[in-house]
Amino acid sequence: MARELGLDRRTVSKYARARTWQEVTRRPPRKPSTLDPYLDYLQQRWDEGQHSAKILHEELQNKGYLGHYQRVKMAVAPLRRGLPLDEPRERPPSPRNRPLDHHPP
């Protein structure tokens, strides 16, 4: 099977043993952030209609947040796509760009 897929046999074995695709993704768990204590506030303000990352950053600074604007902007990005605020975006592993019916000579 590994030869037919053009993958190493250990890779095929790893995927075959996995119960879910999350077990074989390379993305590590999300690390704690200095923004974590403010996530509930960000969600509350978003729900109230404040969707400007710049204004949200200013409000957080007034509450003691010392982090950068870019971190706030990245934190609210999933909300703009209708995703949860504090969950990392997960994607299933992408298939190889090689057709499965291709047989090497």
C-alpha cells in the first residue's frame, strides 16, 4: 500500500493506527498567551458589536493588557469567520497531490 501511495511505510502505518485525523496532525496544542485572561472580555465585546481590533486593543490596554495589537487582531480573526475565539484552527491533513491510480513503472 505504501508503494502504491508513494509514501513511506511508517507514514502509512501511522495513519492506519490513528483513530482520528487529529492524532496525526503536526500542529502542537495552543500555547498559553498573555491574552488568555482577556478572552472572555473580548468575546463579550464582540457579542456587543465591537468588531474593531484596534478599539478592542485600546480597551484591553486600559484593563492592563501589555501585549501587542497584532495579537488581538489575530485573536479576533476566527470570530470574523464565525469560529470560536480561543480554539486553534484545525485542518484535516491534506492529501498528496499525486493521483492514487498512478502506478510507477
